[in-house]
Amino acid sequence: EVLQNHVLEAKVFHTEYGTGVAILTGAYRFSLATNIDDLKLRRMPEVPGLQKPPSCWAVLSQDRVTIVLLAIGQDLYLLDNTSCSVVEKLCEFNSSIRSPPKQMVWCMRPRSRQRAVVVAWDRQLMVAGNSTEDGGAASCSGCRWHALAVAASHAFLFPISAEASQEIFKIASMAPGALLLEAQKEYEKESQKADEYLREIKDQKLLPEAVSQCIEAAGYEHEPDTQKSLLRAASFGKCFIDKFPPESFVRMCQDLRVLNAIRDYQIGIPLTFTQYKRLTIEVLLDRLVLRRLYPLAIRICEYLRLSEIQGVSRILAHWACYKVQQKDKSDEEVAHAINQKLGDTPGISYSEIAARAYDCGRTELAIKLLEYEPRSGEQVPLLLKMKRSKLALSKAIESGDTDLVYTVVLHLKNELNRGTFFMTLQNQPVALSLYRQFCKHQERETLKDLYNQDDNHQELGNFHVHSSYS
């Protein structure tokens, strides 16, 4: 059918099974595969009377079931594996705008039944919802949706879930945080009104609450000037409180510096404060690393004073693993650059970086990187994997670890023919001595061959006498 009628439209979606793809063909039939790694195209039931493409459609996945939701005129249909059914509507709203919207996005408040759809036209945004609080449908200002950085090409909308922000910024608010913010502004103007506002808060013994409100509200603001204004108010209020714990203020300043850094247009991660807290700093650093924003990730680690193993070391290791994939520089240059940057940083494993280099087909670079690895136990297994057994044997002997030497010797024994194996041991007296000890307890016949190879008649005679007694 696809070959005959072609694909009119396709949508990629994500399910518990993986990444899926759905297509609409020229015959106005839908087919989909829930996992592109195991491609099994499933044809959906026919939509009765469909003679042209639907005005819009989307793929939904829930509880391991994938369905297609589509709109034909003013009617909604749901396609599942077996049937096509008309959908009951959540609510209806007439926008009074004749042209179709450019884009629609679902918005839903966490742990709430308040649902809304943000609808965008060329020069207008509207939020339509089913909540009575939202009045059925309203513009952004009518339903407490806060628009930031609205421009012709980009708009970012999010709900103000912090009660502190609502209390401080609502019109004619007499909340403690709002009064403290006004007091600080009047203080900067050297106005006596600052004292009047402060007295009003202090008389009600609400100054600690006012400071906490300003600190909390600062976290939910995206504009640095507004953040600073709220934090200045909190700092101003703290001066009049005995033993106010500074941790919340300091932590908010740190969090906002990090958030402002990643929200910069050159970085482009506009996280809200709530998202940042749920994501955790570790996951945020992982995202920066995946985007190869290593300098920013390192500066954040240093600023927050994260442990080296949790922060800087881990990021440098990622950077080094990326560095070894660069084909435009020689092995010497890459190895030197990595060593200059990493040095003896705690938590760094040169063997892991070398393993990445080997996987990229750069064996010589891997060997050079292993020279910087101080732990022989980490060097030797990778050298064996790279079939550099003789070098692995030298490194094992240098380490003084007899178990490591035995590991390499037994690997050589399985890898080389008997004659080459014995000749290799001849050049390594320590390994030869340890192998003799092994043979005395495990392979006595092999011991006889070793004495023959060395023309060691004395030990050969002793071997035969001992065997006779046995």
C-alpha cells in the first residue's frame, strides 16, 4: 500500500517498547510500528467516510496500548487495534478566530485535574481549559499562566505553582513578602516609607515569613533583575531578625546562578526551578556532558563544591573519552593533551579512556594512555584484550603482584604454541620462576619439558628421582 499510495505524513512517538513511527498513506489509512528496532508495521482500522487527510492527528500510548486520535472537521475519532470510535469531548470552546491555529500544546498541572490547551496563532496565544477556576477558557493573564521571553519565534509558558509568588505579585497584596519588597525599594530611595512597611510586618511578627516568601519567590522568576530584587528584599529583612538561618538564602543564590547560566541563549536549557530540583544536579551535569558543554559543567561543579569523584573527575573522564574519538590529531598529541588536562586527578581511570580509544580503533593511542595508568591491575587486562601479551607480562612483573603475573602467564600459555611460550618465559626470569612453582604443584610433566628446554640436567635428574619415589 505504501509503495502504491505513498506516505502523506509520518509521526515519531515513544512508548514502553521504544521509539515508534506512524504513517498516513495516500489511501488515508493509518499504519504504525511501536518499535523501529523490531519493525512490524500494523495497519489500523479504516476511518468511515474519510476522503481527505484529517485536519490533525496524534499518536497516544498508555498502558502498553497505542492508539491514534484524529480530527475530521469538528469531530474526533479514536483508532485502536480493532475499531474506530467517536470520542467524547472534554469540553468545547469557541475561539471566535476563523483561521486554524498554528500549534496546540497540552498543559497539565501536577497532581491536579486542571487541564488546559495552549493554542497559538500568528499573533495571539490563548489558553483553553476545563477548570472552573480558569473560567472554561481565557487568555494567559486570566488563568495564571506566566509568559516569558515572548517573541515572534519563541514563547515559554509555565504555571506559577508557588504560592509565595502569587502572594507577593498580585495587585494590592498585603502579604508579608509584598510589604518587605516594597520596604526594600523605599529604603533604596531613602524614603521613610521603608520604616512604615517594616513596622507593619514586625508588629504582626511576620518578618521571618516575609523573608522566606521573598527567597522562595526568587526561585520561580526567570528574569535576573526580578530575582535580585527579591533576594535584596530578603537580605534586607534578615538584618532585623536575630539568628535567621542563612542556609535557605545561600542555597537559593547558588541555585539561581546555576539556572541563569544554563538558561543563557548560548546554552539553551530553560529549566524552571521545580524541574531543576526534581532533575537533581547530577542529572543536569549529565545533560551538559552529553551536549559537550564540559567547561560549564566543570565551573558548576567547582562553584557548588561537589566532590571531585562526583563532579570534576567524572566530567573530565567524559571529555577524555570524547577527545580520543577526534581523528584529526596524532596519538601523541591526544595522549599528551589528555594527560595535561587530567594529570593525577582523583577518580580518573586512564584504563577506561584507553578502552574507549581501543574501541575506536586507536590501539597505539590506548597503549600510550595506559602508560599514565598507575594501577597495573587496570593496565594488564586491557593489554591482554589488545593482544599485547608480552607488554602485559612486563607490566605485571613491574607491579610485583604474583597473582597478576600468573594471570598473564596462563593467558600466554593458552594463546601461544608450546615452543614460543617457553621462549617468551626464558626472557622473563621472574615469570619463569613463578611458572615453575605452578608446575611443581599442578603440571609436573610440563616441569620436565622446562628442564629439558634449559638443559638443566641437575634438576632433570632430581625430577626423575622424585618421580621414582612417588
